Amino acid sequence: MKIARIVDSPHAVYQFDWSPIRGCKEECKYCLTRKNFVQEKGHFNPEFLPDVLEKIDRYHPHPEQGPASGNVACCTWGEAFGPWVPREWIEAVISKVRKNSRWEFLFSTRYPWRMTEFEWPENVWLGTTVDRQGKVADAEEAFSRLPGHLLKYVSLAPLLEPIKFSRPELFSWFFISGLKYSFPLVKALADPIVEQARSVGAAVFLDWGWHLDASWDHESNPVAREIPVRNGRT
């Protein structure tokens, strides 16, 4: 695995998002997606969208977008692996991913154990959200059971309290973020995680586009914006 540095945008880790599974039964107080959907549609109920599922067949990577070209963020408009999500929905998405090997598909969940129930093709990044220390053990145990050849990452978004990993080597990428208007990314919380990531050679992406607290100094301490690049891809 190589590490590429993103320099042109605070958010550019994927080319576009693709959400054939939408909605969520969780009610996280900081979820802007839920808030926006409820305001627009009146609900955030889980749903499967076959028309969206088929759209991925018509899209192609744009090399001019740099290291993130070919990356697709999957099911960002909901929770695709919640216990309420029918297995056949997830299987349909994975089948489509397997048939579109020109893309790298980025999945993330608050339910890491659900990911262990499926067989995954190689063109996926599997991630789990860890916003508090109490979620670390579960994330590490679940991800230790996923095949070693898969690219695995942890999303600390938003980072709400000090977090220490026991097995940081399980993750190839640490995505660290605050949340616009509500939870600024605090340097004192992020720095120790960056050190843990560096100790195992993992890539680090600090999403400064979603608001930093006043302690950050871009000029004297540039913010890390890196993504892993699987061998064989540019």
C-alpha cells in the first residue's frame, strides 16, 4: 500500500457518493444527514433504491481528479449495516460492487460486526465509526476477523473524546473529523491519534473542512490529508 497526499481540497477522498441503501433508525444527535432528510422528506426511514443501485454501471473514474479518482463513498446517506437492514439489500450492493472492479468502494458503519457476515471482493475499503473510547474494543475485535487483504479504516467523525487504540495496526487509514457548527475538531484530541497512526505506518486524513478549533495553526503545523492507495492503482 502506498500513501498519497491530497492537496487540492479538504474533502476530496472520493469521486462521488452512491447510496442505494438510505435511512437509519439511529438518532445520533450530531447527524446532519438525518436532519436534512427529515426537513426535506419528513422521514429518514430505511429504504432500498434499485434505480440508484443500477446507476453505478454507467459511471467511470476521472483520472484528472488525482489520488481519489475511482473512489466511491457508499451508502453515506444512511446506515447500510444496521441490524434492521435486510441481508438481501446488502448482498445486492456487494454483488454490484463485485461487478464494477474499476471502482474502489468505501463503506463505513457503526455496526462493525455486521460486516463480518459477508464475503467481500477486493475493491472495497471497510470502515467503522469510533467517536468514543467505549467503541474501540468492539471495532478492533470485529475488524480483526475480516480478511487481512482488505483495506480497513477507522472514521473518528466526529471525534468527541480522547481515544486510544490497542491494535492500531488493524487500520490502514485514520479519518479524523469534527462536525460543522457543532463539534469542532480539537487538536489536543487529534494529535495522539495521529501519533498512533504514524506508529503503524497508516495514512491520516484530518478533515479540516468540517471546522477546526482555534488551536490549529495551518502555517506552522500543516494538517495531514492523506489517503491510502492500493498497490496497482495510481
